Amino acid sequence: MFKQLSKITKSQIFIVFELILIAGIFFGKYIIIDNTDVIYVFSIILIFVFLIFSFYQKELTIIFVCGIIFFSGLLYYNWFRIKITPPKIELGSEVELEGIIYEEPDEKETKTQLKVNITNAIEANDNIISRNVLVTLEKYPQYKYGDIIQFKGEIEEPQKFEDFDYKNYLSRYNIFYIVKNAKASLIDINRGNLLLNNIYKIKARSANNIRRLLPEPFASFLNGLILGLRRGIPQNILDAFNATGTSHIIAISGLHIAILVKYYQIFTKRWPQKMVFILGIAGLSFYCILTGLRSSVVRASILAGSFLFARQIGRKASVVNVLVFIAFLMVLQNPLILHYDIGFQLSFLAVLGIVYLSPLFNLLFNKYLNFVPKILRDILSATFSAQIATMPIIILNFGQISIISPVVNLLILPALPIVIPLSFLMLIFSFINFTIAKCISILVWIILKYIIYITNEFSKLQISKINIALSSWQAISFYYIILVLIIYFFQKKYKLKQKYLYD
Amino acid sequence: MIKNKFKNKKNIITKYILGFLLIFAILVWALVFEKPDNNLNIYFLDVGQGDSIYIRTINNIDMLIDGGPGSKVIYELANAMPFYDRKIDFILLTHPHSDHVSGLIEVIKRFDVGQVILTDATSSSKDYLEFLTIINQKNIPTKIVRSGDEIHLDNHTKFKVFWPNSSYKDKSVTNLNNTSIVGKLSYYDFDVLFSGDAEDEAQKEIIELFKDELDSEIYKVAHHGSKNGVLEEFINIINPEISIICVGDKNRFGHPHQILLDNLTKQGSKILRTDANSTIKIISDGQSYWTKTRK
């Protein structure tokens, strides 16, 4: 056994450790430790046990190290949970608070939601200071990121609805209190982070220009497609995307980033390598912040960044290594996303599916669908792979799956590499010369119209989706174990190579 | 070899040209399908509990009367206007209540607006102030109208203002509804009366001032059919063939009121409602007219 262990490379050991820690953090939800002191004592004991064993029992060290890492994961989750657990506050009481808007306002039909970090408790318990509160108020006047406001209202805890745990949902954003129908007044402006302030300004102006160029629902759709804004897309269109299994195109994800990076590469072909790398990383970071630091965008951007880095140093980077590392970082930053962020789960499963399953589908399609253009075969195998990998989670959370998804994806995905660069071109021109932007907007409109038309028509089909209820974790585990075994079997049989970020 | 290369290049160029022609063809067809007919089109938009009416003349001059609550009007306008048209020539605000002004904020942000028409009755409500701020920011010319004024949309289509008959500047107004712009849109022999939220008091005075001019084929019922605007005499003088009530489904005010519905039926007018019929479209060639409803 130990002979085998010595064959493992450094990076593989690293991955295993990361995975064990993630597992530990995952199970931390079920093994509850309610006292910080206990956590500290445990941590010290662990270090001692580790030192003793590494002195006397060298052979077993690895196993103990694994155990300790797992245990650290458990402790870390509990420590984090205690850290963010809200202080006791008299709920349902009228409060008056002052705080800074730390994220862009979320504008709804007639209301606006603000995330406010409390700096001053005017008429409330001081416990609330430095906590985050979700404030709902009338749409006008509009507030911005970095504004300091004073507001009055009744402070409450978010509710659990029948089909949606609002409390859990908000907890992952570190929000435990809400104030509905607040009365607010502006105290000061521009007090946020200077960089964020400017990026959000650019975002707001971009979104505005798109709204001036295109009619609804195309403007909202495009704002979702390239700026990550999901508000304003009419419910019937969202439903159509869900029913046809294409809602991933309105959430910016790996596909979008891959398209952007590809065009970036073509554009910078003749530029010096180092500059391409530095500008690329800067651009990706900018885009991440611009689109609101969603897990799918962050994941895809780090992946793309690693790709640029690997090219820069002339080495190959394995997709899975990078992926696990990203997951590790994101979970470390906020362990709650492991349980409460469906987007996080889906986005990682989808990429893993594409990495491991698409080579199998490619084999199949290359054999039997030879007459189809390669790009369409690639789309088909990626869609199938992602869908198989994410199916149980989708059923668990949404109670339905789409069966015509591959067909619809096949029809609309080829439009993305055309519409995304065109939209960016239109957006850039909207700041320079509005007439040129208007001309481009006609082309953009045609393609968007096509995408929405196709999804709408297909969603009307009776067979487009099946409703299934599934809630047992045993069934889900069983599904994934079988899936892993199948992948393992076929990989052995066809000697499929590991995927590198190079190709 | 060189010839071959040349041939390849030629091939690529042909492909580009073909691609371009394809896009051009799609474009032309898109424009053809979006081409407006040679009629006056009036849309009573389904914006919920509020008023919003979009008018488009044969010369493609357009006017939006009120914007309803929320921003539903944006989505409705997208259906009524051709996709390339991002300009609205006239926006008319009857009075500064939320269910008339709110939607206009988003409209003004998104469209190029030629002129905003309103009265000098003001309100301190948040959305009305935002509306004024944005008009200022975008430097849009405004015009305050009084009874007798005429707005010429194009050579054949005009909007004549019947109300208000006095200035509200520096006056305290007890009921903003009675400051509503009331007026008649005429296209050759076809007339539509728009009455904002004007209630009985205002209706009485309008009758005194413009008794002979009120007669219209279509009547946009005052104040969403509230019981405060049901003056029987007013309806008799207008003598509408179709009355349109802009009202939200299951609204909390209980609009429209039964007395009004009875009065309209007694008068022999057909009733169309945005809650039951959704968006209502009236098309006229200047002599006759016909209606299309979404539901």
C-alpha cells in the first residue's frame, strides 16, 4: 500500500487533501459543535496528536494527516457558523439605523432592495452594528452603491416559505435581518470602495445604454447575458428557458468566459505574451466584479486565468486540479455555499461532467454522427455531459427535468459566439458613437429574437419537461457512485487522456 | 499554386458576401413585417391598475398618454412599437398620480422623447419628483397646456385640450384628479375622448365649456370607472360607441363601479376593459374604425 502511495505526485496529494477538507466542511453541517472554546481546544489537541504521531509512527502519518484534515474541516465549518451567527435582537421592534450600501441595489418592479452594513444604531440595540440588513423600500428615489442612508422600520428575521427557505438563502450572503417598507433618507454618497464604485458606475451606464438600444424583453435578456443582471426578464421567458433546459445561457458561466477568452486570444495574437497574460487577468477580474462575483463567473474566470497562466509559463494545467483548487478556495471563503448555493453545486458538477463524460460522448458521436459539423457535435456532447452530471441536483431542487434540452441547446448555442462579441461591440460603441451602436443593435436584435423565439416555441411542446420528485440522498449518492464507476470503466477501456487546459 | 491560393481567397470572399446578403435579406424581411399600416393606431395598454395609452399616426408620429404604475408599460410598448423605433415624439402626463406617472420614468430613461406635455399642478410624491428630475437631466422640452390648446401630431391628427381651464401654479390643490388633462384626439372624422381621472366636478365644468365638441366614437372612461366620475350627462354628451376602462384585475378600489357600467349600457355603448380584454387596439382610417383585443 505504501509503495503505491509513494508513486503519487505532489499535485495529487494536494488534491486529495483539498477534497478531504471539503468533505470535512460538508459534514460539518451535521456534526454541530456549539462552542468556540471547544473548537480551539480541539484544534490544539489535534496539533499535539499530529506531532506525537509524526515522531513515533511515521508509517501511519499519512492516514492521520487525512483524519486531521477532515476534522479540521468539521471544526472550520462550525467555527464559521458560530462566527456569523447573528446576535440576539428584539425582533418586530421599530428601529432607526444608519449604514452603508455595500452592494448594488436590486431594483424590482415597484420596490428596491438594499444590502446595508450597519454603522450606527440610532434607535436600536448596539448589537446590530457591523451586521448586514436587507432593506426593502420604495423604488424612488434611487440609491447607489456606497451611499450612506438612515432608515426606519420594523426589524424582522427572514421567513421560511413553503417551497423556499429564504432564511438559509440569505444566510449565505451573511444577512440575518430584514426591514420591509423602510423609510430612508440619504446621508452621504461615494463612501464605498473607489474601484467598486467606478466599476458599478460603468455597469449601470452599460445596462442603461442597452436598455436605450433594444426594446424589451431583449434588453433585459442581453443584460443578463453579458452583464449578469437577471432582473427584468419577464417570468414567461424565464419559464421557457427553464422548461427547455437552456437557462444556463442567462447565467454567465464557463461558456461565456470561454467565448470571450477565445476572441481575446485572436485579438491579441501578435501581442507580447507577458502583456497578453497581465491584461487577460486584469480583464477577467474586471469582468468578475462587473457581473457581481457570482460563483459560476468566478469559477470560470479562475479556470480561464489558470489557462492563461499555464500558457505563460509553458506548462500544462489539468482541468480537474484547477477545478478542485477553485472549489477549495471558494469553500474556504464561505463554507455555507457547499450547502446553500445551488449555483455552486451545479456549476462544478457541470464542468466535471464535461471534463469526464464528453470524451465518451465524443467517441460515440465521432463514430455515428460523422456527417454533423464538429462544432455541433461538441455542443451536443457537452450538453449531454453537463445534463447527466447535474440531473439529480436539478430534480432535487426544481422537481423537473427537460428532455428536449439537447435539441434546443443545439439550435441556440451556435448563436452565442456571434451575439456575445457583437453585443460587446455594440456596448463599446454606445459610449463612443450612438448611431453606430444603433446599427449594430439591429443585428443583435435579430439573433436575440431568434434565441427567444426558439426557446418559446419549444417550451410550448407538451413533452418538453417531465416532473419528477426526488428527495432521498441515498438515491443521489447511488446515482453518482454508478456514474463514477461507469466513467472509470470506460476510461480504462479506451485509455482516454486527462484533459488539459491547453486544448 | 498561386492560382489555387487565389481561388481559395475568392471562395472566402464569396462566402462573406453570401453571409452578408443573408443577413441583409433577413433584415429587409424583418422591416417589412414591422411596417406599420396606413392607419391611426391606438393601444390601451394592459398595465394593471393605471392608465397608459399609446397612439401612432399614419406618419409614424407617436404619443404616449400616461405610463401606468410600475414599469409594465415598457414591455407593452415593445409590442406596440417597431423594434428599431427608440423615439417617442410626445409624452402626455394627465396628472401626477403614481398610477399615471410611475411607468413614464422608465420610458423617459429608455427612449428619446420629443416633448413632455403636462399641467402645472404638482405633487411631492417620490415618483413624480423623479419624473421631473429625469426630464431635467435629459433636457427634454416641456409644455404646460390649458383648455383650448391644440397639439398637432401631424397634418391630420390633433389633440385638443378641454381641461384644465386655469393655472395651478402656487395654488394648493385638494384633489389632483380634477387637474387631469382632458382632451380629444381627432383624425378626420374619428374622435377619441381621453378624460384622465377627471371627476364629476371637472366633468360638469367641461360640459359648460365644450358642450358641442365632446361627441366622440371612443371614450376612455374617467378615473378607471370610479364612482366619482360617473356623471350621466357627461356620458350622454360624449355619446360613445365604445367605452374603454383602464383598470387592474381585482383591484383594491373596486373599480369599475356598477353605476357607471349601467349608465354606459343605458347609453348604448359597448364596454371594453383592460382587465378582461388585456391590451385593446383601435385602428382607424379616419372614417371607420375597428378593434382588436389580446384576450
